[in-house]
Amino acid sequence: MKAVILAGHHAYGACPLASTTPKGLWPLVDRPLVHHLLQRLAREGVSEVAICANGDTDAFMDSFSGWSNGQGSIRFYEDRLPRGAAGCVADVAAIWGKDRYLVVQSNVLVNQRLDSVVARHQQRRADLSVVLRPSSHADVLEPAGMYIFEPAVFDYISTGSYQDIKEQVIPALARAGRRVVPIVLEGDYLSWDNLPSYLDAIGDALMTPDRFGLSFGSLRELAPSIHVAADVRIDPSARLFGPLAILDGVEVGAEAVLVGPAVVGTGSRIGRGAVISRSVLWGGARIGAAALVSESVLGVGASVPEGASVDAAAIPSRPGNGSAPEEARGATSASRSGGAAQRWADTVRAAWWSASRRPN
């Protein structure tokens, strides 16, 4: 079976990161989610994968520059004109041939064997299957960002125009009496669309990686639920509360406090007395002394000034892959004054100082 990964979607307006970085390239702990997805497909015998990223093709190609999975082939397809999800798949099929295709969004990871999903698709003699998942609302199903196309589907996708799966293709199949069936996922599901759902997914991945078949083999377990790379410098007076992942080249200063679930990306620097709580630093971040970062995501090369606080915010990556830090700014994202977040940071620091001075 061949697969097409739909990777060019931006959630504009959801948060600054979503406007600048496609969701499939958001890191799931140690590498982009789409890398985990590709490895999962390879393990399940999907040998040919096309990534349709449109205007983000260069960014995806760069992310795979050191790809050493050793299984299957990855090709990139870029539409010259907007073609929509179905149009992208049809254009790939025009090159590779009409066959059965798994179509999946780049920001989706499921813990259910794909052959079981395909088997249900075949048992129901479907032309197109729409994979659904339970939502957070009782008795409600929502799209899981995954489809299975049979060769006959491509006869109903117009060439040279925008073709959406839900808006154009499914109605055309229904009018022709073709079988479009739902398949409900039975395993665990991981995805994100905005800052809160991303932080939730990171927490799930760190706390229960086995649920999603994840492995962070490059990291060693420093303490229960605290995983670090080999090349890190953590001051002995820093306090770490898992689950945490600390990647290559990170420096954690004296009296800093890290509270999980959190990820500190490659090459980041955390200053003396800074507090990082339930946040993700993508890499090259600079956190000033006594700063607070809580419930937030910092893009590549972003920085938080000394003594500032960032609460429930997203700071985009610095243009040029973080060659110069992007400082947090604006009253909603960073503040040098008090507030609930700063009082919380003071409480954490006070508890740490109290514990560190107790007699043995």
C-alpha cells in the first residue's frame, strides 16, 4: 500500500507558531511528529510515501536531510496551483499509478495497527473510508485526519481544479452510488491543532510513550521520568520534576526549576533561578535569570529576558532557524510585573529554598 501525507496545512489564527510552522514539523519531544509518523508507516510495511507540503516543501525536505530510517522511500510533491487534499492525492496517483492509498495528515499519530484498519475497509467493500475517532464530547465522533482510497475514487476527482475530500469527492461518490464508510479508531490517538492541544500531546507522549509506540532511544534516564541527552550541563543545584526531556547541548543554570511535562530543546540555555513549567522549548531558546515560562511554547531561537514571565503564550521561531533570539514581548506574552504567574514562580522558588536549607 502507498501513502500520501498531507503536510501543507497551517492553522492560521490558532497561535503564532501555527501561522509560521506547519503542524507536522512541530517536534514531538526529540523530532518532528511527521518523522514519528514515517517510522510508524515503515514498520507497518508502507514502502512508498509521498509528502504533499505545497509551499512548505523546502522546510519538510530540510527536516529529512539526515533521514536514516532505511525503510521505504520518501518523495515530495508540490502543486503548482492549489489543488486541495483530494487533488494532491490524485496528482500523486497520476505519477505512481491508481492503487490503494492511505491518506493521512502530517500531525496525526495513532496506536492501532494499520492492517486492522485496512481489513475493516476491505470487509465493508468500501471505495473510500473516512477514519473517525471519539471526541472529548460523549457519543460524538470526529475526523481523525485519515482516509483510505481505492483506485475507483480517482475517477471522481477532477483534474486542474481545487478538490477537497469532504466538499467535492465524497458527494460525487455518493451521487454515483459508491460506498463511503466510516471506520472508528480503537487505539490511542495523538494530534494537535493549537497550543493547548500541543501541550496536552507532549504530556501524553512523555508520561505514556508506549501508548503511541514512541521510543526516545537517544536519551538516557537520569531519574524516573527524567530523560536527558548525553551532552547536557545541569547545575547540581537545579531542581528537576518529571516528566522531562532535555536534549543535546542544553545548559541548566544554578537554582533553576524545571517542572514537567516539559521539553527543553537542543542548545537551549536556562538562566540562574529560572522556572520552566509545562512548556516546550524548540531549540536554541534563551531563558534569562529568574524568568518564568509556564504553559507556553517557544520557537527556535526565542528568548525570554531576565526576570520576565511568559504564561500561556506561543513565541514564534526566529527567522533563519533561530540564528538570533526572538524576545518575548507584549503584555499578553511577557511581563516584568507581578500577576498570578509571577506569584506562582515565587512560591516554587520559596519552596525550593526552604527544602534546600533543611538540615540533613
